Amino acid sequence: MSGVTWVMRRSKLSRLVNQPGGTTVGAALEAAAFETREFRAEAMTIVTAALDELDAVLASPPADEAVQAWLETVYFLATRISDTAGPFGFEDMCAAAFSLCELSDRQKRSGTLELPPLKVHAASLRLLFAEDQPPAARKAVLDGLAQVVERTRKPAA
Amino acid sequence: MPESIEPGERKAGPSLNPSAVFNLSKAVVMVVDDESFSLRLTTQMLLGFGVRTRYSCESADEAMTTLKAHPVDLVIVDAEMPGKDGYDLVRWLRRSGLDNAWSPALMVSGHTPESKVAKARDCGANFIVARPLTAALLLDRILWVAKDVRGMLETSTYSGPDRRFRELGPPEGVAERRADILSQGGLESLEDGRLKA
């Protein structure tokens, strides 16, 4: 017979957070902005390098036996782009990177490499990162990616 | 390109009241992330929140060593790391028998590979926070987890917070982001109670 232990306990964090003193949410967010003010330039450098690396990887599709590791690299670069650009307002780019994660993970699971949709994602990431586009154009890019992903879900007729 | 937005300037989540007061000055917070940039960024955000004692670890192994040696009030851990990932770390922590075993854990996740959905669901983290991780979102979730009154369950297959949200829901006054549910691709069962109508 399996046992279940259920413990009601208040975390120390919950006691600490209500102690006298402290700061307001507004002041804390301002302070966080100040403390992280130097990070944006570094983030842009990291994202640019990741985009370059992604292009280079996609330009050299692997032999069959190396597909899994290759797709893992694509997945890793997509997460790096998303994680680094996300905190700095690149929400559309994060959505595109997330889509690339989903696509590369799916291809990895199926063991089937389809290069074109991956390249479409890489090109879209560049558009969303570098071009000063109106929201409607950005939305069109994301809608296009959604269609690409949807097509890859459907079995070939 | 979007206009320049610093992490702390992002609009607060709907639950963040700018005039609300909190105190994290005595809280000991650990951040675990294999990506140096994300690790430093998150740690700097915590500095802005008034957290004086912060541990930065670049791997689960490094975090385990620290957790064995020092009290930690909150663990913020990246889900995807090479080798032992964030899920492995929290699962280990919950079963470690350490004083820190039940410390709140926030799992930060971008995309969850399908192969890790069950692992994510069962690891014992208090909440999974969907990236992108902004200062406003991080603070929101820290204050959220500080209000978390769920009991802790320990069974042969699961150790962690009671996952039955159906009657409890998010803490009072806290609105959840739809992205926290949907972007976890397949974590619906974990969030089951939060998907209630």
C-alpha cells in the first residue's frame, strides 16, 4: 500500500516577504531596470551571433546519421534567441523562436528532416529582429510561420 | 526593431500593484541557469528587488552543492540545461531530506520538448514560468509563490506542492498569463485546475 504524506507548511519566504520595511513594486521595477541597463547591448550581440550561427547551420544540412544532433543544435539556437531577446521587448521574435523550437523538436522526434520550414523560420527571425516593421507586417510574418508549422503537421496527401 | 525596452520597464503583469510593498531583503535566493547571460540578468533583477543574498549557479551539480551547505528560501531554475536539467534538480531537492527540500521553486521554461512533458509535470516545482522572463514577470511570480498556501505532498511517485488547483486557483488578486498555460505545450494536465471555466 502506498502512503501519502500531506504537509501544510508556510514557506519562510512567505514570512520574510511581509516583514516591515522593504520597497514598493514600482520602486523595485525601477531599480531592476537600473541594475540591468547595461545588458541590452550584450543581448543584441548574443542574438546577432545566434542568428548568424543558425544561418550557418542551416546552410549545411547533415548526413542522415547526424540529423538528431543537428536538429538539437537548431533547437538550442532557437532557445538562445528566445531567452536572450525576450526580456528586451522582442516578443514577436520570441514567438517565432518558440515556433522553431516546436518544429525542430517535432522533426527530431519523427527523425525526418525538412529543411525549408526551418529556413523560413530563420529568415523570419531576421525580419523580426532587424526590420522596423509595423505591427501588421510583424503579425503577417507570424501568421505565415503558423501556416508553415500547420502544414508540417499534416501528413502528405 | 522594437523600441528600446529595458527588462524592468516592461509593463507589469495585471496583478502587480506599483504601490504594493514587499520585503525580500532577508530572503536568500538561488538562480540556476547554464546560460551565463540569463543567469547574470536574472541575478541583477533580484538585486533591484532588494534581495541581498543571491547564489548564482551554472549547473544543477553546483546548485546541489550549495543547497546542501546553505539555507535557501527560493530557487529559480532554468528548465533546460545540459546534463542534469532543472527538472532533475527540483525532483532531487524535493526528495533530498535537506532543510531546503520544500523551499519554493520557480521553474523558468521557454519551450518544453515533448520528451520532457511528464518530467516537467512531476518534478515538484511550485510554478512553471513561461519565458520571456522580464523583471515584472519575475517579481510577479516571486510574490505569487510567496502567497502560495498549497500543502506539500509526498508520495512514492511525486513530491511537491499539491497540484490540485481546481478549488484554489492562483493567489487572490493574481491574474495568470495565458502564456503560462499555453506555451508549455502539453502541460495541460499540470495546469488542469487553472484551466477551469
